[in-house]
Amino acid sequence: MEFKIAVMPGDGIGQEVIREAVRALEAVGKKYGHTFHCQYADVGGIAIDRHGTPLPEETMALAKGSDAVLFGAVGGPKWDDPKVRVRPEEGLLTLRKGLGLFANLRPIKVYPRLMEVSPIKRQVLQNTDLVVVRELTGGLYFGRPKRRWQTSKGRRGVDTMSYSEAEIERILRVGFELARSRRKRLTSVDKANILETSRLWREVAMEVAKEYPDVALDHLLVDTCAMQLIMNPSRFDVIVAENTFGDILTDEAAVLAGSMGMLPSASLAGIPSGGRALGLYEPVHGTAPDIAGRGIANPLAAILSVALMLRYSLSLAEEAQALEAAVAKAIDLGSKTADLALPGEMALGTKRMTDKVLERLEQQGTSVPT
Ligand code: NAD
């Protein structure tokens, strides 16, 4: 099969890890007989420098005309001056909004060899394998009014948390569908004891649940969920949450995996039906200015993002599983980058770590690996 992939490495280690992710994509293509036509576009700080805007029109047009977007990360000290009018992050936000990517999926898997890297105890981490589905285009981050003003008693600010029934329903459906394809447990997160939007959220969740009798739904207040994520993470299968709650919970859940360098993400414009939905795939981490340019960044979050792309946008589930299995095997055999290495352990560079994954991929048969 042939696919058009828009590749947007962005800034800092975005460039380094996406180079490796594309190698992984090409290796999958070679092994399974697919052609991935990768077209590159500028986004973020590099786009500001070259085009004066973080999201040039050509970049958006390329994304819209592609089967999927592979994205690195944007931002860095060079563009951090609070007085500047355009910021790299706007490139990503506008891209998400323009493509209608309302569902952000962040799988958190704990690999046995990496348990010592996490500050959480091994017995707590055991069997942790969950996905957070975060609503991405509504809620507190986008609601209006949103402003600051001067009053006679000092400055005041307001943000608005607002959700329509339709916005809640579509993200819950993503949660239910995903749970259905996994261990069939969905936890809906809200703050229904205080917030009106949360009460609506819970009501809609219970209504949609009637169409998914095979999925066990439970509701957790966001504060309880935050505690449970650290105390008993293996109780979760799929978590669905509104934008702000999801943002905070996913960063907390990242601690379970041991390093930001391990976390992939998918942002989707719909429920993946038959494995096809337009999506943007990116590592959860940023541009890591502290290590950029040194060739030591962990490429696995970007490579695992490629696996999500194969599964959710290209309908290549077997290939996705093969790539994930190659990553798991490489880790199992002791391959680690600097962020994962314990004192005294050897750390591989970005390219060498990818080599290890690709070696494992090559050694697998083409049937679905176990
Ligand atoms: P960061 O994720 O870039 O880095 C946090 C820490 O994790 C750093 O110590 C870094 O070295 C380490 N780290 C991150 N990814 C790693 C990897 N693959 N391998 C090894 N170590 C890794 O977050 P930050 O430092 O808060 O932000 C740096 C810049 O990135 C900022 O400009 C921020 O705005 C931007 N950012 C962009 C995105 C995005 O594009 N989606 C997301 C987060 C941050």
C-alpha cells in the first residue's frame, strides 16, 4: 500500500527523534511492502525563522492533504522572549484546531526493565498498561470569556470552562471504542460534586454507556483519580477526561513510565473506524533544549508514535504491533538511552538505540508477534 505522510520535525530534539522515527517507518515499509511518501514541512520556531509564522500555509495544506502527520516538538529559548508576538507553540495549537483533532490519546505502558527508572515502587507499577483520552479542543483552554482586567481593588482574570453535549459525547465515544478494543474498562473523570460542566459530562457518559453494555464504566472525581494513578495505576484501562484534567493527569501518569522519552501520543479527528482517522502523532515530550544537538535523546516516544500512526490512521495493526514488540524486545535486552540508564549502565545514543529496535524488527517474522 502507499501512504502520504506529512513530516514536521519542528525544533530541538524534535529534529533528532523524528529522523529516527522516519527510519523506523521506512523499515516497516520495507518489511511489509508499503511505501510511505514522506513530505517535510516547517513548523514552530524554525518556521518563524524561515517564514515569519509558526504555521505557514503550505504546512497546513500539506497536513490536510496527507494520510497522517508525524510531528516532533516545537519551542526553545531562542523564541521564549515573552514580548515576542508569535510563539512556536501557536503552530501546534493552530494545526490541532485546523485539523479538528479533538481526541488526544496517550498510552502509558510500564516496561519491566524500566521499573527501576520510575520513582514509584515496582510492586505498584506491576501490570500498568493504560491509555488517557484527553479532550483537546474545548473546555477551559478555549472557553470564552477569557481575559484580564483592572478593577478598583486590583487585577482580575477570568477563564471559562464550557462544553456542549456534542463535544462531550464524541470524546466519550472515543473512550468507549478504545476500551472495547482493550480490557473493556472505562473511567470517566470529572469534578461533578462542584462543576456544572462535569455534571453534564457525567450525565452524557451514563447515556452513551447504554450503547456499550460490554464496557464497564466507572466515574472518578479528578482529585481521586490523581491519587489512584500513583497508588494503584494497574486498576486503570482507559481514562477519559476533559482538556485541563487530561493535561494534568497525563503528565502525572508519565512518571509511571520512567521518562518523558517513552511516551507517544496520537491526536485524532474522529473515532478510528476500521483503523482510519486523520491524526497527528507526536512524542509527548518537548524540544529538550538541555540535551538538543548532542545525539543522546531517547527516540522511543517518537518511534512508538509511528506505531500509533500505523494503527489509527493507516489501518496497519499488524505492523504497529510488530514495531511495538521490537521496542519492547530492545528494552528487554537492556538497550537504554541516557534518560533510562541507571548509574554505571551503558547509555546508547539516539541513532544506536534506533538501530537496536530495527534489528529486533528485522529478526521478527511477518506474522503478528506475541
Ligand atoms: P521537555 O519535555 O522538552 O524536557 C523536559 C526534560 O525531559 C528535560 O530534562 C529533557 O532533557 C528531558 N527529555 C525530554 N524528552 C526527552 C527525550 N526524548 N530523551 C531524553 N530526555 C528527554 O520539556 P521542557 O524542558 O519543559 O520544554 C522545553 C521546550 O519544549 C519549551 O520551549 C516548551 O515550550 C517546549 N515543549 C513543546 C512541546 C510540544 O511541541 N508538543 C511539549 C512540551 C514542551
